[in-house]
Amino acid sequence: MAESIAVNKTPFQWEGTDSHGKKIKGKSTAASESAVRAKLRQRGIVASRVRKQSNLFKKTGSVKVADIAIFSRQLATMLTAGIPLVQSFDIIGNGHDNPAMQKLVLAVKADVEGGTSLADALARHPLHFDDLFVSLVAAGEQAGALESLLDKIATYKEKTEAIKKKIKKALFYPAAIMVVALIVTTILLIFVIPEFENLFQGFGADLPTFTRMVIDLSVFVRSEGIWLALGVGGVFGGYIYMKKRSKRLREIQDRIILKLPVIGPIIQKSCIARFARTLSTMFAAGVPLVEGLESVAGACGNIVYEIGVLEIKDEVATGSRLQQCMENTNLFPNMVIQMIAVGEESGSLDEMSSKVADFYEDDVDNAVDGLSSLLEPLIMAILGVLVGGLVVAMYLPIFKMGAVI
């Protein structure tokens, strides 16, 4: 029923004056213009103009994790200030610059107006509100502390997104430089080296071995480059296709990543940070440990840790201590296990998990900064070898000829 209500509503843009005579304007959704005016009257607003805004949602855009975090923070702030839930949705939705986020918020509002609980309304949009988000909201509704839980969700989203950005930054910079190096090298091989090859044909002497190798490589790229590019593209496309459908392939990839030098330890620390942050958030919300570990597994960001946490969940369900279960997986450093053990003993698991998360988030920040400093000279050296090597190879015959003269 709520779904049909959300579909049939039309977006409107209105202007009017509030109870103090101040001119205001905004956007709202309703079945008709009269319904909009009625809603505004309930809020003490006298509408002077109401018109359909038919293009309100045409530019769909996309909803980002940052948008969801801001939404959680805004909703928590408004509920803390005593603003009713539906009115809070109206304010957040109509005031959002992102049309896709605006549409999402107003759709959730329509479901809540239809009598659906907030957790169930959010669960109807799984692409934007995951199981963890929905579980925490449900816990907040049951405990009567929704604003507090929404604030925790916002903090959790902001911190986990910050870690993701750090990891992406660490991986993107060298990848981008290598792509540029590959493009420059290809251009040299296809357009520049052939000019030197034509020049060298009139020398009437044998070319240095290094120069001959570069020219042969240029000939190969010009004659077989298209097929080589298609082959590499096909392999990459097939890998992406299979990765989405094969859990085994993702597990193999994630295991390899964890064993890589330099990058592996950073990924491992980020997984531990996300594990600890999610565990802290779930436990602080009063979610039972076994149920919470289900959401923690999916939040780790690495299938190896996801499988490990699910194993922990199964062992905890049989009565084993969390500390011992974590130790059995061989995925967590001794320091993490000992801090979790202290948290279990003292009844402050959420607090100790939060401290673990803080420590590893800072560690990831430092590791990424260190990696960037290490990679910059290394990448410059690789670029120098690639481009400089091609230049030297082309000038070797000229140097040789000059020496003979």
C-alpha cells in the first residue's frame, strides 16, 4: 500500500509565508495541489503559489555513502531537537541538492507515513541501506534511542568511508602513473621509433643489440598491437565478469592481496579496523553478539576476513568466548585479541573495540602516507627507465657513428 502511495505522489514547488509573515519556499510531494496546501496549513504556512515540478527527479544522479552518512547525522540532529520524524524527512529531502538522494528520502518518508516502521522503510532500499544500517535502526526504535543510534551510524559511516578513501588513494596514484607510462611508451613505439628506424636504414651498418630489440618491439606493437589490446581487454573483462559470480575467485584474489608486500599489511589493518569499528557500533547499540557478527562479517571488506568472522559467529553461537574464536582464525594480531579479551572480561567490549578501531585507523593513515612517500621516487625511476631507455636506444647508433668518425 505504501509503495503505491509513493508512486502516485507528484512533486510540487511552493512559495508562501510562515506564521511570522516571513516569505519561504520549498518542495514537497503529494497526490494533488490541494493536498500540498493542506500539508502547509498544518505547518502554519500560507501558500501563495503551488505548482508541479515535473522535472524534479528526472536527473537521477547517484546516492553516495557520504550522502547516507550526512542523512544519518541530519536525522539524528533533528530528532534530538524534538522535530517529528516525518517532518524531519520533509526538511532533509526537500533541502537536498542531490535529486537521487532527495527522491530516496521522500520515498522513505512516504513509507513511514503509510504506517511502516523506519527500519522496514529503509530495508526496502537495500542498495543504499545495508543490513547493518537497518539492524541498528531497528535496535534504536525498539530501545527508544533512535537519535543516538543514528548518530553512531553516521560516525561509523564517516570513519569506514575515510579508511576506504585512504586505501583507494594508496592504490590509485601508482596505477594512474603506470597507465600514463604505458600510454607514453605506446605512443613512442608507434609514432616515434619508426622515424628513427627509417633514418637508421641508410646507415649501412649493424645496429646495437638494444636498439634492434626496441625496433623489433615497435614492429610487433604496430602489427599485433590491436590483437594484443583486445586480448588483454578480453582477459580483464572476463576476470571482472567471473569475479562478480565466483566467490572462490574473489577469495583467491583477496588472499593474494593480503600476502602482497607493503600493500598486504595495509589491507589487513583496514580490515581489522572495520571489523572493530562495526563490532563496537553493533555492541553499543545492544545488538546480540551472534546477530551482530553477521553484519560485522559483511563490513570487513575482504572475503577472507568475512569467512573468518562467520566462523567466529558459528563458534560463539555454541558458547565459545569471542577471544578464543578470534585466535582460532589466525587473522588477528595478538594485541587485538588481548584487547577484545579485556573488553569481554570487563563488560566493555564496545569501548575496547572502539579503541582497537581508532588505533588501526591511525595506523592505516600513517601506512598510506608512508607508502605514498615511498612510491613517488620509485614511480619516477620506473618512468625514467621506460622513457629514457627508449630514447637511449634510439641515440645509441648515432653515438656509435660519432665515435667511429
